[in-house]
Amino acid sequence: MKSNYKMKKIDISIIIPLYKGKKFCNRLLKLIEKNCLYKNLYKSCFVEIIFVNDYPSEKIEIKNDNEIFDIQIIIHKKNQGIHGARVTGIKNARGQFIIMFDQDDLARDNWLYNQWNSIQENQSEICICNGWNGRFHLLTASDELEQRIENHHDFVAKGNPIMSPGQVIIKKKCIPIEWIDNILKNNGADDYLLWIMM
């Protein structure tokens, strides 16, 4: 089957930086496929997946023979770090909204559906969902997470309450240009800076 996504308006670009990440690709594709199939989300929300291979020594090829989402693979000629890979993905994204998923992230089958519907219902530019630390423990109590995200002092004093960029769907135009133009090398510093700037 040939994808007809080239003609469709993409709603969400899921950017996945890879570093020695070939082994994660099939699991990630199945996870996103389950999410797109959940309540037939793919019929009303068009998704593209952008893999950014930041380890050029590892060859990654993915065959896309479905109509559920589109796939791009971008290969860096040299390692640029996770922030650089995310920015490459954003610059190549066709979606109105961005999700920056990590190669080892996990998500429930309704994660994408819930975030997209929250964005649509509230006409929001950003949606932050909670995460899990282990099998039965929320990363943060939901009301505490909301308070910490809205409190600038807590962000600086207590650290980043948003553990993974995969918890966030954000309108592409809301990502500060300063964040795109100034690549940080320390892992984790880039998303912390992004949330503070926003």
C-alpha cells in the first residue's frame, strides 16, 4: 500500500531521536499503531513519525506499508545529541503539534487519543499528561503536578516536574526559537529549559 499522507494535513508529528536505537523501532511503531487505532483516532487525527538517527554508524530502515501514519527517517551525519536530534525533527515536522518521544518511552494504548482530545476540547496549545514510575506509581499526584507546572518558583527550586517530553503535546509554533537555535549538550537540560521558557 502507498501512503496518501503526502496529500493530507498532518496534525501530530511524533519525533523520536535514536541513539543506538534500532532495537526500539518495532516496539515504538507497534505502540503508536495501537494508539492510532484506539477508537479509530487515525481517521480524524493524522500522525507522522519522525525517527532522527543520531548514531550514523547504525543503519535503520523501516518499511511503512500502512495507511495509519506516515514515517520519516532522518540520519545525522555526526552525533548532535538529543537536543540536536529533537530540533532536526521539529524542523522537518509537517504537523501542527509536536510530541518528543524518547526511544525507551512507554505509553498506554489511549495516551495519544487522550492528549489529542484534551487539546481539541480545550482549544489548547499544550497538554501535559502524567506518567508512571514503575507499574503502579504515578510520577506525581495529578493535583501536585498541575501546581508544580504552574509555579515558576517550584520549577527552579524543585527541578523539572515533567519527567519526559513524551508527556507533552505542544503546538509547533509555541516552541521558542531561542530553544531551537541554542542546542544544549547535557541530557535533560534541553527539555527543562524548554518548559521554563514556555
